[in-house]
Amino acid sequence: MKVGYLIPEFPGQTHIFFWREMEALRALGVEIETISTRRPAPGVVCHDWSQAAIESTHYLFPPRPGRLARSAASILGGGPATWSRCLAAFGSIDDASAGMRARMAALAVMGRQLADVASERGWDHVHVHSCGDSALIATFANVLADVPYSLTLHGPVQHYGPGQALKWTRAKFGVTVTNRLRNELLATVEGIEEDRVIVASMGVDTELFRRSDAYRGPEAGRRTMVVTCGRLHEHKGHQDLVAAVDLLVRHGVDVGLKVLGEGPARPILEAEIGRRGLEGRVELLGAVAEQVVREELEHADLFALASHDEAIGVATMEAMAMGLPVIVTDVGGVDELVSHEENGLLVPAHKPQEMSDAIRRLIEDAELCASISTRGRETVAARFDCRLSAALLRARMMDSGRAGEMSRAA
């Protein structure tokens, strides 16, 4: 089976889990090629495979010479039947603003481009890792040329713009990364058949994310190092984690923090670190490669994530796979990964004091630290290995392909 993977602005700094899924699918015999809306910003191209991925990815924008004109001409020359299908699709999106409706013509042309690329490359299926504009592009490829596609939902569906009913009902199947998101999707978007939506949490390569030495944990007389990983954006709550470190230091706890990730909130975080006098304790390491993430997790004592909004948390999975005790905020579907006091600690979002108390608790309780370390690794290995979600996705793609062949034969 040959599949086109449509990922917006691929490869970005947080796209390692897409790459893992694709590699796991390739190991299962699925031929994967990547397509994207546009190239990523230079500052977030950080993985050792990123440049090769850029060179092998087809980018829809800016369009290649002549492609845009040919795609537009194809739609205009398609005649009344093509125009009618497009207009019906436009008309079905009743929650779109006037500006969004104006953009739909451009998205339809990009959909035609996607259909052309799929035909040229011989793709049997397109899988879209977004439910925003990229999903509409795939939808128009289906409307115009019957290109089969599927979607993965990574966050609350209302964050991905209008036209969700059109996107989901025309898809062969859909994937959500948590049960919570699946339930929300089915409750809020009309017309979706329940058996066409599966849960696959993507996950971690548990063979790569495995400790080379036994976990030791915090020790008296040595600075406790906490690590966090996530894009520098206010909703990731890094500012709350910095405040939690400040509270610990003010109470005589020798603790440091490393933040792995890059983003628009860097100036805010730098100012906060300076204001609190934490320049020697809190480091912003920027966008880093997967191997650097793994090394930092192995050398740290604890992992913390103070996110205000999180679907489930692949960065948390990575830390747990490395046997690193985790303290994370109880938001979104995180409780489908972390069970409080069993394989991690859950704290409320926007509460630096509760975060600092939880970090201190683990620093002072070696037995709890060791237990959480072991159970965290066991949880991810059993339920969140990337090979498990890839196998689910491959099975559904194969089923959809067989169903399509049967339909065409009939």
C-alpha cells in the first residue's frame, strides 16, 4: 500500500511523533511519502532526519511553476458536474465566516493539486495529521477526484476551524489520540459513524527511549535537575514551572530546570527568568534533536510539564519510557496516560505552588520516586509504543482500501 502523509509545515520541532509513526508503518510494509502545506520556519528544523525529510517532501505552497494554473484550469474545465460538487461542499459549511468562504476557492485549488500529486505518485490513500485547512485540502481532493483520505485529531475539534462535518463524513475513517477526544468529536460533530473513529495515541519508540543506566533519583547534597519539553508557547505553562522553581529555591531547595523547545514565548520566559534571578538555574535550550531529548531525560532527576492544555502529552510519554518520574498538569486526556501516585503525579494547571509541592514531594520520597519510575516505563511499553498505534492505523487503511475495491467492483 502506498500512502501520502499530509502534515502542515513539516518537519517542525514537535513532529518527531509523526516521523516515528511513519517509520513504524514502513516497517509494516506501507510505503509512505510526505506532502505538506509549506516548509517549516528555519529555527525549528532540528532533527537529524529533518533535511532529508524536507528534500523528499512535496510542498503545496508556494506552488511549482504552472501547477497552480493547471489546477485552477482543471476545476474550471471540469464542467457543471465538478462545479456542482464544489458548490455543494462550500454550501455545507454553514459555520464559516465570510473570509473563510473566500479562502475556500484557494483551498479547492490546493485540493486539486493534492489530487494531481496523489495520481502522479500512485498513492492509494492520503492520511492527514490535522483537522484544519489541511483537512479541507484533502476533502476537496476527495470532492474533485475521489481521493480517499483519513484524519488524525490531536486536540479539541473546535480548535480546527469550520467544516468539521464535511471533513469527517467524507473521510474513510478518523483517528483521535485519546478516548476523551473521540467522545467529544462524536458528541459535537453530526453525521460521524462511531465505528469509523478509532483511538491511536501515536507514542514513543520504547527501544530508543530506554535507559542505559538504572534510575537513581534526587540525592542529598546534589542539585535536583528537572527537565521539561515543549514548544515555547504560553499554553505550555513554562512560566508556571519557572515560578514553581522560584518557590522551591526560596524555600532552600537546590533545584534547576532545563526547557527543551523553541517558540514565540521565549522573550516572555527570558524576562521572567531574569526578574526572578534564576539565570543560573533555568536554561532554555531551544529546539533540539530527538537524541538530545533522550540524553537530557536520562541525565535529569524529574520531568515536569505545566501545560494549560494538552491532548495527552508525547513528551510525557518519552520521559516515562526513560523511567523518569513525571509531574504533569491534569488537563485534557493526560489522565489516560498518567494515574496519580501510580505512574506519576497530577497537579492542577495554573498552580505553581501545587507544582512546586509535587516536585518537592518526589525529591524527599525516594521510595515513591522509584515506584513511579518503574511503573511509568511499564505503562508506556505496554500501551503507548509507536508500533502499536501504527499497527492500528495500517489495519484501518487496509480495510478501507479493500472496501473501496469492493465498491468499485460492484
